[in-house]
Amino acid sequence: MYRFVFFLHLGAAGLAAQSFAGASGGIATLSGDGRTVVDGSRTAVSLYKPENGLAAMVFAGRHFSDWISAQASYSTNRNDLLLTSVIVDGGGERTYEQARRARIHAVVAELMVYFRNKESRIRPYLSAGPGYARIATRAGEVRVLRGAAAVPPAETVAGSVALRVAVGMDVRLAKRLWLRYSFAETIQRNAPSKLLTPAGHRNLANFQNLFGAVWTF
């Protein structure tokens, strides 16, 4: 009898399952980083300052029940950076200030937990999952150059494992059309920090505020 009820429950959950796909866009904000080293007669200070940039995401997934879903996504964003390094050693100074542009691509698989059933007009959720992020940077204008400063290379590419955590909500617009808002934070290795002299040591946090549409089928 218990086995019958269990398989009946699984069958009902399967009938309730829905697939979905969508796209969204918005603003991405990167965390900054810097480092200060004072050692004897040597003083070194470095930092990078990020600017907000545009972000886009496409995603698809499956609602397994009213409460549990999963999705896979591809996202990209582009942000301008300003790198600064000042080293004073033995009475000499080595300084540079360089503009760079960073482009981040990420592929992530997330488990989603909803807090209201699929019949609700507004469905808030939490999601989290691992992925892979690739960041490429390209040098722009060197605004300041003093002494024999070690300016970063013209182009760099680096990839790392990433972790994304997001909160959001789906708002029903029609029977199969939803408006989605999400705020996500993706943590990955900090390639821009490695370009600094001295190098920074914090991970890179990529914050994305996104609005988009979801279709269920």
C-alpha cells in the first residue's frame, strides 16, 4: 500500500512538472580590490576601481513541483576598470594608472526553491549552484606612467570555478508568461587583482540586477 501511494505521488509530481526558458538583462557591478605593503624603505599601494556595466542572461530549466526547480544559464557582462599602482622604493617612484575593459562569461547550474505554488501570481525564490566563469580583460589608455612601472599586458584571459547565489521573483503576466526579477552574486577567482602590483588577494564578486521574461511550456 505504501509503495502504491509513493508511486502515485511521483506520478502526480511528474504531471505537474513544467519546462521554462527565458532571457533577462540589466546592470552588473563588480567588487573592487587593493593592497598596501610597507616594508622597510619600500611602500607599495595598488587598487582597481570598477564601473557598472551592462549584463545579459539566457536560461532554461524545469519546474519539478510547486516548490523545487532547476535551471542552467549563460550570462555575460562588460565592465570598465581603472588600475592604479604606486611603488616608492629607495627614493624612486614607479607609478601607473591604466584603464581596462573586462568581459565576463559564466555558465551556471542552479537549484531553485520557490516559496509559493505555481497558481500564485507572485512567486519569490532562492537559488544557488556551481558553474564556470571566464574573464577577459583588454588594456585601454595608460593615463599615468612614472618611472619603470610594470604595466599589465595588453590582453589577459582567465577561467575559474564559480558559485552563484540569487534571490528573485516570478510575476505572472499571462497563462504561460512571467516577468522575472533577480539579484545574483557570483563569486570567482579575481583575475583583475592579479594584474595589480602588488597583487590583490580577494575573490571577485559579480553582482547582477536583472529583469526579464520567462515562458513556461
